[in-house]
Amino acid sequence: MFTRKIAVTAFSVLFVLVFIMVAGIAVGADSVAPDFALPNMDGKDVKLSQLLGHGPVIVDFWATWCKPCIKGFPALQQINDRYKTQGLTVLAVSVDSPKSRERVAPFIKSGKYTFEVLYDTDGKVAKKYGAVVVPRTVLINAKGEIVYTATGYRPTNEEQLDQAVKGLFPKTAGEGPVVQ
């Protein structure tokens, strides 16, 4: 009887933790993206609302110690290269602590990544976006609406993100891309 009670209690605690984690991811598709300003690798603040005036933005929360985050970077770079001339901005938001932050710039340079890297060392912006685990990728259209989110890494995420970005740049007969 005592063992069953422990099992039920453990299951209840696990259920509550999963519920809290999912509830913490309050920002999802069909939500308005919270504005933020974070420092980039040069120390200059980058503000989301200013970037949205130029087109959609991918915000990817990651850390240097996160192997799945790093595994997704080549695809993020490909998407950046494919759509940047159409107005897409990619922001790789490092949630590394102040101690591990020193590893960010060398990693970015060694990988020859050209997208913008920002620092969220206190995790306040990550929390606003429900990034309780990384990687967490959020696609925001030019109107500031979140149109795609993914948490964790799966190879299918890369194609889904690419398709979601592509959908923001429909082509009409005889015209170039139009940002939605």
C-alpha cells in the first residue's frame, strides 16, 4: 500500500511538473511576440521591434553547452543565407551564463555563422518566450505575430522552419517576394 502511494505521488508530481513546463511555454504560434532589446557581440543593443520593420525574424534561443542547439546551427545559417535578401533576420540568442559567455564569440567565428548573435545572460527574454529548454526557435512575421515555434531539436524542424519562412514570402505573377 505504501509503495503504491509513493508511485501515485511521484506520478502526480511528474504530471504537475510537465503541466508547469508546458504552461510556462505560454508564448506560442498565434501570439504577439514580446518586444525586447539585447546586446549583440559588439555590445550594441538590438531591438526586435526595429527589425520587424524590415521583415520577419527568427529568434533562436541556444547555449554553447547545448549539443542539439549546435546541431541545428548549419540549417539556421542556410535559412539565413536563403532569405536574408528578402528581409529575414535571424537572431541567435545565447542563454549562456556570464561565465560561459566567453565561449560564444569563438564558437560563432569558428563556424563562420553570419547571423546576429545576442546575449540573454539573465534569461529574462528567454523566459518571455517560454524557452525553459533550449533550443527554442520562434518565427515572427513582420506584423510581430509568432507564426511558428519549435522546442528541442529534430531534423524535421529544419524543413518545417524553412517552409514556415518560405510561406512568409509568397510570389505573385511577375513580382518578387512580398513580405507578409
